[in-house]
Amino acid sequence: MLKIELSSMALTKENFLSKIKNIKPFVEKHNFKFGVQIHNSIKKDFYELLVKELKDYVEFTVHSPLITKYLINLAASDFYNTTLNTAKEAVNYIKFFNIDIFFFHGFFMTEEPILNDINNYRKIMMKYIPAKYRLNNSVIMNPEYFKTEEYFKFQNRVKENFNKLKKNYPEYKIALENDFIGVGSGLQTPQQIVNTVDSLWFDTGHLWCASILHKFDFYEGIDYIIKNNIKILGVHINHNLMTKNTPPEKLIDSHTHLYMHSEQKLKSVVRKLRDYGVNIFTLEILDGDIKDVEILLSWLLD
């Protein structure tokens, strides 16, 4: 059965109960499952409130890592003492919810431990990535970086450590999420995805911005991922408001409503992913609401 989720980034302490109690029965009457995905930017007090009020009412998935000191960086060389320790912390939350999907952003091009401060991690990353690799001194990664020996060194290490992590946690379906094009993030294009991992949590907004920066066709990029048999465990759905004429250094990850105009044509994308076998569609939308759910349902049902 297909599952529609609302990301916790759509919720606040004031509205989460009313939103969930309004949306859940609406989704279920159309014979879909409904759930909440806890976003990795969540604060501890809100996380505890969601668990207290909703654990027996909705199914959860987790955008790892939650409330850890560091992010999980598979590009770091110290896998067993640093990367794996953070992964162990993250897995505790997955065990708590009795789920079997473990996905995260895991390709950061630095050896340094990265504090888990999602709201500020571009600033944190800029401490570690040389200015020459920033596009026009912005927080966007210069595409030229991906031709360097340093990038390929990090990519090979991610591949090795991704396989090590799977061996340490064979009971979980492990995937990386394709990255936004910001400084330090290494999993941006379809080719980078296919050449690095065999399973993916797919973010449509991230790939849209990557298609503008790296100058590839967004829809052909999705076809390329599918044709190379990458297992897609789930997808983040949102409209990105950037256009093909947006200056690359001005690109942002807008996470906006499906009823706001975008150059993206996600209806065909959602159907393609559904037909490929993806069964979790997460609305990762700031202040996402029942109108977004209605639109996604119409795409999935048509």
C-alpha cells in the first residue's frame, strides 16, 4: 500500500495535532497509509511532544540523524571511531519506532566532524571547504570541484564506508539522500548518485536545483537513475521556485507548496516513481497542508 507522509517541518507545536487529525482520515479514506517523517532539523522538545501525542496514532519514519552531536559523514576517513559512533546514535531512534529504513545526507567533503546543526550547517561547512570551491563566493558549490582529485578521493571513501555501514546494519535498508547543491555536499547529480550508491532517498527539489547548476535535464536525470536500477526507498516532494534563469549562486532549497507555481512538472515525476515501485511519498514542505495532500493524491490516483 502506498504511503503519504507529512514532514515534521510542516508542523508546529501549536498546529500539529489539528493538522494530523484532519489529514490522516482524509488520506486513509482513499486507501493510502498516512505517516509523519521526523525531519533531522527537529528540536528535542518538539520531538518529545510529537512522540508523546502521536506515537500510538500515526506511523513514523525518520530523516536521520536526529538530535545527535554530529552528522554522519561517510567521506571521513575515521569510520569506526567517528562515523560509526554517530550512526549508532541515529539507529537508536529507528529502533524506537521499529522501522527498517535508515537514510541520511552522508557525503560531506571534509575530514572534520560536522556539528548536527541543520539550520546553520552551510555556515559550518564554509569553514572547511576552501573559498575557491564556492561559486562566486556564495554557499553554492562550484561545479568545477567535481572534476578534482580531492572530490574523487572523497567519493571512493563514501562508497567504501557506505558498504561498511550496510555490513554493520544488515537489518536496515540504508540509503543516502541526494544533496542540495550547497558548499560541501557531494551527492548532487544523477551520475554522482549512480557512481556512488545503490540505494537512494530521492529529493525532487535538490535534483531540480542540481539540474540548473550542472546544466542537465531534470526529467532525463530521473530516467538515468531509474535505468541504472538505483533502489529508491522514498521521495521528498515539494515545489522548488527556482527557474532555469535563476543565477546559480542564487539557488535556494525553497520547500514550497504544490499549489504554488513552479517550472517543475512533478505530476509526471510522481507517477513515474510510483510505477517504478516507490511506495513512500513525503511532503517535505514548509507549513505543508491538506491542499498539498489533495494535489499529491490526485497525481497518485489519476
